[in-house]
Amino acid sequence: MIGALRGKVESKAPGCVLVDVGGVVYEVAVSLQSFARLPAEGMSVRLDVVTHMREDGLTLFGFLDRAEKSVFNLLRSVNGVGPKLALNILSGLPAGEIRCALAGGDVQRLVRVPGVGKKIAERLVLELRERARDEEVAAGFEPQSTDKERRDSEAVSALVNLGYRRGDAEKVLADVSTDVPLEEAIREALRRFAR
């Protein structure tokens, strides 16, 4: 496995960079965020790399910083999110914003990324919310709870106490409007479960 590359930028195009490492040229897929920060052709570069093996070949995904690589691996851990979709998400939003969106349960922010539908965004938030929060805290950023998050947390607790599964409750509440008070949010969730 290749963990990192250090060499010179031979050429670059949106989404891809060729890195000359001692005469061997590697083709590395990069996010548009990384592409915008790549040095000019002929300049030195160091990329953290994730090696992805498939039956039909080997693909290298490169990152200028460890935060982007960490979010890439976090996204790929979700079933149905492959490396290309993870890189696409990183192209649409900086790594820090993705982590904030996941930690804050901001499905709408993720849906704005081209190629990310509502189902994928909801799955990402559902599966990665706690891990993203843990990473935010470990990095020294204490995620701020929004009013909606506090309301949803209390509503989820109430629904779980009524016998509903936590994941189902979170999914239903994600669609309830922000300005709806706690009691009405619980009633709306119960109406949706009854359908």
C-alpha cells in the first residue's frame, strides 16, 4: 500500500494530478478543494494517499492535509459511499464543513453537494453524527447545539421511551420543520409513524 507521495507536480487537471517521484509518475485523484491548493507544475508536493484496489485496477486518492484524508475515510465507512462519492463530497465542501455538517445533523448542507441525494445525506448523518462529534471534540472544536438539535434530542428520547427505535425516530424528526416546538414535533413524528 502507498501511504504518501513526495515528488514534483508533473501536470494537474481538475480532479487529478500527476506526481513525479524519482522518475516514476503516479496518477492521483484529488478533490477540487485540494486541486485549488496544489502547487504549480514543477514544484514539490507531498500528498497523503489512500490506495484503493479493485479487480480492474488500483486508484490512488491524494490529500494535501490529514484532515481531508480523515474525512474521506470517515465518509467511505458508510455503506453505499465509495471512494469516488467521498471525493465528490470533499470537492463540494471543505473537510471541516463536512465534519460540522455531520456533527450538527445538517442534511440540507450535504444535499447541496452535486451527486448527494437526500437518502445518502440522511444515511451519512445517521451513521457518522457521533463519530464526527467525537472528532470535533478531539480536534478541540466543541460543536454548538442548535435549538433544533436540542429539540430533536428530547423528542428522540421521548419516542424511544414510547418504544420506537432511535434510528427511526431521528430519521422522522430530521424532516420536521425547525420552528415547530417540542410537543408538536413529537405529535408530528407520531402521525408519521402511524402512516
